[in-house]
Amino acid sequence: MRIATAIATAAAAILAIFGSPASSRADTFLVKDIRAYLFFSNSGLLSENIVGSTKTFDNTVIGEGEAGGAATNVLIDLVLANGDGPGPKQTATLQVAYTAFGAT
């Protein structure tokens, strides 16, 4: 399982959608930061932020590699900002589709 590669791919897709220069529209959101954390299935704890990590995450689902434990889930944290600066609460909808590597 190559979690780091999957996260990098997802991050690139998110930046492609939201990271373009802001238009004058009030409903435009920009991605300010992307963080990802492994959820360790044995302890219920989260890892450190793994975005940009140089660790290997091969076979993380069974606890191999340098992840620090078995992890089958990833928490992705996005920091969004609107182009107009602080203001009233706004909502945004983000749709993400993921296809597993090697899937047929």
C-alpha cells in the first residue's frame, strides 16, 4: 500500500481544483495548507503530518515500513480560505474520487 503516493496524488488534484488564482467571485476558495495523518488501527492515535515525509509507507496496513504502526485509514486536513478574507461563515463542497493503484 503506497499511502504517501496516494496522498501526493490527492493533494495535487485538490490544488488543481482549488489552488488556482482567486477570481473576483465571493464563492472562490483557496487551499492554504494540506496535512495528512495516518490513523493507527491498534492504538487509535494519529501519526505526525506525513505530507512531504521521506519515510517509506509500504505495507502500512500490516505495520511494515517506517509509519510506526499498522494504519488502514488516513485523515486529510485541508485549510481553506476565501478570496475575500475573513467574513461570515461560508460552506464549501469538496468532492474527491480515488481509484486504488493497480485496480482493474
